[in-house]
Amino acid sequence: MVELSFNLTPVDEKPHRRYRKGSKYDPIIEAFMAGTDDIVSVDVEGKDANYIRTQLNKRIEAQGLSGIKVSVTNNVAYLERE
């Protein structure tokens, strides 16, 4: 049997989870809302369109925004006004 080296440290309580106040995807939504275009394509370097859609939808829901829709067609994410 192989020995495993470890260390246990007593603590009084588990720390609370820290939440972010915003998201790096918020500026995308803010820029779209400030603009006048009804539909725009969104490209984030190194991120898949479906991932972008998921993140933007989470931020739209968290901010309680309405009238904005995120969709993906042919692996391109689109933000559009409803």
C-alpha cells in the first residue's frame, strides 16, 4: 500500500462563497443596448457561439432585461431586439 502525504488543518467555519458583481459579458449587452442596430453578430475570441449564447442569456436573465434575444445560426451568435 502506497502512503499518501497530507495535512489536516482545523477551521472554525467554512468561508462564504464570493460572488462577482458583474460579468465580462456585460459590456457586450450594454454596447448592444446603447446602439441602434436591431440585430448584430457577436464574436468573442476563443469562445464558441453556443457558449457565448449561454453566457449572454445568463446575464440577460440576471439583469432582468426584456426585449433582447440571443440566438445561434451556423455557429455565429446573434443579439437581436424583439
